[in-house]
Amino acid sequence: MTRKILIRGGYLIPTAERDTDIPEADILIEDDTITDVGESIDADVDHIVDATGRVVIPGLIDVHRPLWETLLGNSIPDSTWPEYQSRRHTLRQVFTPDDVYAGTLLGAASAIHSGVTTIVDFDDLASTPAHIDAAASALRRAQVRAVHAVVGPADSDGHRAGTAAAPRPLPAAAVVWTGPDPVHVDRIRSAREQNLPIYVDVGSCPAAVEQLAAQIALGTDMIYLNAGDVTVRSLALIAESGGTVSWSPALNAVTGQAPTAWTRFAAAGLTLAVAAGGALVTSLDPFDQLRSAYQHARLAAHQANRRGTGGAVPTARTVLGWATTAPARALRLGHLIGSLEPGKQADLVVLDLDALTAGPVSCPVTAVVLGASAAHVTDVFVAGQGLKRDRVLMDIDSESVGDAAHEAHVRIRLATGRRPAAH
């Protein structure tokens, strides 16, 4: 029997790509699909969500979020990039499978709570098959739309990379390519045969994209990590091939990595997808990430324009697209998610931008990017299923998840010679 839900009367931002907002819109959901969008929809439904005075946006998409790190969020503040990498390596050594489960479940729950409906869990801990299975189990428990992208020694044969691990999984992602080794090129070819998105980490080699392009055709199926310091020619090759750059401006700024990244990305005409990139030194609130991207991009654009070398200055709507439409296309899911239109999956977020914390809303798109936070998220739907309703997670006991995460946090801190933080 078809289940029908009506989201009623919200200010709807159906897509960040076009100014087609509807001030008082209804959204009709049948099972997992949006079947109608418009004013005053008249239908017999099983449930109504009153969104009057609230803003409705597409579910946010994070294409690079190592969920295991959530267990030790903000644990290495004030770090440089080398310090971040070194400390991260030390922490990974002491994680047990139970720790991985606790961290991944906490990270997934946190994402849902804050309006992220699609996650690529970058599991670069992946110490043993038991660790991998623990992360996959946590993603299944969370019910979020996700892919478990396994990266590391346990994936040396390539069979476990990108294990789809959720009830509504993304297509698997190919193993990250980190250099000119032919085995990685073979994995890219294999991924293409399966029509999968491909992650390419180019941070260790400025000319990595050029080296890769000499061996295999680049394409729209590629998502590039840590591309802020690659050569101008590499950026041009990414742009020419229609690839997407995963950009974590907050992480870059805090650790001092690639300070001129935005200027270089803009000059090359690249497509961007904003991602958290990790929890050890930055906030995982996706709206904090949007604000960071907005501020860094506009500052860099203004500075370039003063020098006479700039172009268009990104708007709040542009930046919202970096967390919705752009990553949906990069994951080859633009036909399913990233916007709120009939025929697409019902992944959506309802925000109550109250005046005390977000101010009177003059421009809803700008208010979302500049004023929203996880605390404003009232309802979250993934494929038509309400995972958060009236500010409460429906299928996850927040208290027990938090307690389990704290126990694991204490054990890891002690194992690495650090005093546990207060609970």
C-alpha cells in the first residue's frame, strides 16, 4: 500500500541552480518519491508535516567525511597540516572494531541530525576486515543514504573498495588513486566498467593529474581530493574533463593547507563540492562548512578582482549548490537527489530559522548559508522516510549512541597517552 506524506506550506528552495523558489509550497511524497510540488496540493495523505514559516531545502550531500574521526572530534586543535596527518596516523593505530562502530554510528547520527542525507564515508582506517565490517554495520544501523568507501591496506585486493552498506546505498566508489602506479589505473578501468564514481587523491604529487591523464582518459566520473596545490595544467585537465573537486575550506584554513585553493579553482573554472573532510580539527555542522566556503570564496574573489585577475563572485545560492546539485552530479546521482522535483527521491530538510538565532529572514537562501545550524533542523527525510521528526532522531537513541561513543573516546585517549575530556 502506498504511503503518502505532505510537507505543507514551507518556503521551498527546490534547487540551488535556479531562482525558482516557492514562498508557500507543498511537497507530496509517495513512498520514497516526490510526486508533486506546488501551491495548495489537495491529496489524501497518511501524514502532514506543517512547514509553515519554515524553509525546505534538498538534503545536503557530503562527498568526503571519514566518520570514524567523529569519535575524536576537535581533539587536535591548532594543528598544522603535517601535525594533523601525524596525529591522525597515531590515532588510527589504536581503534578497535568496536571503536569504529561507535564512531561511525555517532558520525552518521550527527550527519542526519544536521541535515546531511547523503554521505560518502571515507574509511581510511580500514585496519582489518573486522574494522571494515564494523563501519558497514554502523551505516546500516543509521539508515542514512551512504556508501562505505574503503581505503587502506585491508583493501589491497580492491574487492572491498566502496562497499555499499546502507538500505539506500550510493553506487560504490572506486578506490582512491594516489600516484602513477598501474594497479590503480586498472582499478579506475574496473570502476568505469561498473559505472561507478572514482575518487582521485592528488595531494601527494602536484603533477598527479597530468601523470594520470597520460595513462587513462579523465572524465566526469572523477572526484579529486586535496587538489589545492596541484599544477595549473592539472587543474585545467580536471576542468576540461568535467571532473569535480572536493573542497574542505575549513580544514584547509585551520591546518594551513592550500591557502590559495579557491583562487586557483575559480581561475580554472572548476566544479566544486563542499565536504567536511574530517572532524579532528573542524566542525562537522554542514552549515559551518557552507559558511566557510562562502567566506573564503568571496574573500578570494574580491581580492582577485582588486588585482584585476578575478571573475564572478560566488553567491549564497552558488555555495548551496556545492552541497546539493554539484555533489549529486559528481556521484552520478543527479537524476535521483540534489533537488526537490517530481520524480526524484524524497531527500529533504526542514529548517526553522527562528528570529533569535537566525534573525528575521529576508532572503531564505542567504539565511540558510549564513544563519542556519544543525540546531535549526527540525525534520529530515531520506527516500521518504522521516529519520528526524520534530527535532528528534526517530530510529537512533541519541543518548545511548553518545554514551557508547564517550566510552570509546576515553579508551582511545588513554591508549594514546591523553587525558580524557569531560563527558
